[in-house]
Amino acid sequence: MMETTVAVIGAGNRGNLYSDFAKLYPEKMRVVAVAEPDEERRDQFVQKHQIHSNNIYATYDALLEKEKFCDAVIVATQDNEHFQPVMQALNKGYHVLVEKPMSPSIDECYAMVRKSKQNNKLLLLAYVLRYTPFFQRIKQLIDEHAIGDVRHISIDMNVAYWHQAHSFVRGNWRNLASSSPMILAKACHDFDIIHYLIDSRCQKISSFGELTHFRKENAPSQFIMRCLDRCHIEKDCPYSAEKIYLQNNIEWPVNTITNDLSIEARLKAIETGPYGRCVYHCDNDVVDHQIVNMQFNNKSTATITMSGFTDKLERYVRLLGTHGEISGEFSSNQISLKPFGKKEMIYQVNPATYGMHAGGDFGLMEQFCKQMTASVSSNDFYDSEDTILSHIYAHMAETSRLNGETVYTSEYIPKLAEAKGKRDITRATQ
């Protein structure tokens, strides 16, 4: 595999994680430029990758004004800030890896895919679950008809109470106006992997969920805005900022609240920044729990249960077939196959240790580098237009949740296409 050169837009948590691939596999990838508005974060990134002073930028506009000087661009900005840098990068002739979700706007998703196809450039969405040995082994078992025909898939997305508090109450994904519905931000992975495994288009979706707990009426005091403001329940509160950010762990999510991870800097961050706010006094408006029910053209069904009220951050998956069951716990990388009337078989997959998501981050970056050195049209494992279905399904689920009705793909997508005047959107129903 030839070395590929990349520029990174957004040197936050995900931008750093994807870029670290170059530190471990320099023969495959080299980071040659960065655009990041936070000066301290930018300087740390530059130092890590030894980036030349000519290729250091505060904004993506400045980076993309230059003539094309590397192979690809990684866009790891916030959800609603993907569109412009992706489009500009594709127009400049770069291959692009974009963090999920592609965009909160379906129209923007299709515009990005159209641009990549017009320019014959790879647009890879960071759906890391597709690239895990765990889900690839399950897909293989399905293709081998190990459980006959799949009739149902269920995924429990256990968000974990501390992750809910960090990301969806205090953090960047707490608010619809600045991010996207939580079912899209967190569970678009799950819509995509269900679509990947079940290999059929969804007919209809119903969904239920609310923001019930992290609300002002549940606050211990209407006057105490921060955990360290002498809150009388702080020592017993599991969502306490002190418990989450001032302990021994300095990895994610702690490393997102400040660039300086000393105890003094972390203390200052929760005394003055958004991550020290009482979880009952934030400007959050996304759900804290939601379920989704789906039926597909092949008459199979699926459910996604997403909850912030779990102890572990974990995915559990279960597939029910006409001749057996498959189940697994994502973090353990262990899969159970139970053919009806036969002995249970256990498969232990062994992912790469790089990154997160049970080897999915490694698989994603490996695929990105591999695909850039091959013909874009030669890859039948990944289709950027196909992955937009997960975004459509997430929006359908949110529409169902808000309106209290079953949403039909055959009605939803044509209305969407009519409103946007886009023919290619209607192909999602086929």
C-alpha cells in the first residue's frame, strides 16, 4: 500500500484519533496539514505530526484556498459544520473522510454524495461499526445462512449515564439547534449496521422517546447552577462533574474538556466551562431515551433501544433467524451462534488495538488508505449514497417520535424529494 498524505480539518477528539493512525503506520499515511481554530489544540497537533509552518491554518477556508497539495482531507468538525469543508475539498480534487453523521440535513448529504461522484472522488463516512471484525463476522454468518433467513435484529445502544451527561446534556450534542437529534448523532451507526446486515430497504418506522430526567424541575436547587457551588447532593449524584472529570482517568471524555489535563486545569474547566454545569440546569433539549421499531421490504423487523440510563457504554446485538440465533456483546468481541437443535458455537474475534469501537477505527482508516490507492469505483464494500439511508431512517424515527405516528418510507422520501426538487432522493425507496 502506498503512503497517502492527508490534511485534517478539526483537531479535536476524533480528528486526533484518526490522525494517530499515521503515527502507528507511517508507511500508510502521513498528516501534512491542519486547520483548527483553537490555538492550543492546533499547536499540540502540529507538534505531534511535525507539520510544516506553511500548512498550519486557523480555518478550513484558508487551507482549502490553496491548490491541491495532498491526497485527502479528513473533516472532523461538528455535525452541522461538515458541509462546506467537504464540498470545498471535493471541488479541489481531494478524497474525503467525514465524521458521522454526514450532516443533519439530508439535502446536504445528497449534495456531498453528488459532488463526490461528479468528481470521481472517494467520500467515506466514518461508520466505524462496518469495519469491526465483530460485525463483519456476523455478516459472514448471515451470508453463510448459519441461522437461516434473518427475521429480526435488535440493538441495545447503552449510552451510559456519564456519557449521556457529558455529550448529550452538557456537551456538543445536547441541543438540536447546534447539533442534531440524538437518534441521528448517536444511533446513525445502528441504523447503518442494521441496513448492512439485513440487506433490505425499510418500509416503515415508529419511534417513542422523551427528555424526562435532565430537566430543570428535577434540579436539587433552583439556585445552584454548578456541581461545585456547594450543591448538597453532589457527593451522591452520579452525574457530578467532580466524579466524571476529577478522578484518575484523563482519557476520553476527560481529555475533551481542556487541553491541559492537570488536576488544576480540569478543576478550572469545570468551575468555569460548560462541563461543570448541573445536569438539571443545562440548555439541552435532546432525548435521554428512545426506541425505534422498523419493518423492511423482506418482512424482517428491527429495533433500536437507545438509553442514557445504563451503567456501561455498550452495544448488545441479537439476530433471530428461521434456523437459529446470533447474539453478542460488542465490547467483549464475543459472538454466540445457536443453531436450533444443535450445539452452541462461540466465536472470539480479535480486533486491532488501535483506536476505539472494537477495532472499527483501525478498519476505517485502513479502508480509507486502501481505497485512495485503488479505483474509487472498484469498491463494492462501501457506497456513500447507500449510507445516507441511515440518516433518512433516523429522521423518520424523529418524525414519528414527535408526531406520534408510523412513518412510511414510500410517503416520506417522495415528499422530501418534492420539497427539495431532487430526483436522486427518490431512489432510496427502491
